[in-house]
Amino acid sequence: MIPALTDAEYALLRPLIPERGRPPRDRRLMLDAIFHVALSRRPWHEMPERFGKPDSVHRQLRRWMRAGVMDALLRAAMTPAFARLRTRISLAWRRAARLAKVASFTLLRELDAEEARPAAWHHLPDKALSESVQKLVLRLLEDLRGIPPGLLSLCGRLLKQAGGDPRQWRTR
């Protein structure tokens, strides 16, 4: 059995959950449900009935990921005050990783949040690699005559790699 949030844990999380947008009926129950599914690593449809409808919980996780709430939680999870919640938050972030923007993966790399990583680092988007390759291509395009054969193809493959490979992202 996965324990519910304590009053102290919920008090830490509460300021990070926005009031704007369409609020869930019970924020604490919603967080408990998301953390339960993340920690159990079970499919959404196997979520216990006491948490409500699995679709509603999953929809709320998607909303919070798109709104940047999960990124704020992940950033907070890496601080000493949130040490007891780090695993819960990291696994919940990983459950929603397919919805993450490149900026979220940049944050993931900055924080070196190993538990939240949905796949090996080389399968995740890399903003720094993308920017470096783009600068290289722009320099190469200034003088097309001096480009060795195959270099632009290599740059294309590097750009593709910089975007990551979502097929490799697992909710493990």
C-alpha cells in the first residue's frame, strides 16, 4: 500500500499547485492519485476507485505538465526541504514526460534528476546540441563550396538526435 500524503507534505506542495485554471475537486486527493499511479508503476485503469476516475486524474497530470506545474514540483523536489517527496515527484514527472517541452528536458538535465529521467540521456532532447549544430550549419551555408561531402547529412542526423527519441521514453 502506498501511503497518502501527510499534512506536512501537503503543506509543502500546496503553494506550488496553482489556483488558476480548472481546479480539481480535491487537490490533495488528486496529488495522492498521481503519486499512487507513479509509485505503483501500474496502468491508469488499475488505479483504486477511492481516487476517482483514472481519466480525470490523468487529464489533471497532463494539464499540470503543460502548465509547468510539474517542472516547478521537480525543481522543488531537488531541494533539501522536499527530500522526502523527491521520489514521488520524480516518478510523477516521468509519467508525464511524453508531454514535456524541450525546456522541461533542459531543466531535467540542469537538475540532473536521475529518477525523473524517462530514458537514457542520449534519447532525450538536448537543446545545447541542437543550438551548436544549428550554428555549425549556418557557418557551413555561408560558403557551400568548402563543405566536405556528407557533412550536411551528418549535421541533419545530429539535429535529429538533438530532438531525442520519444519512442524510447518509457513510463517504467
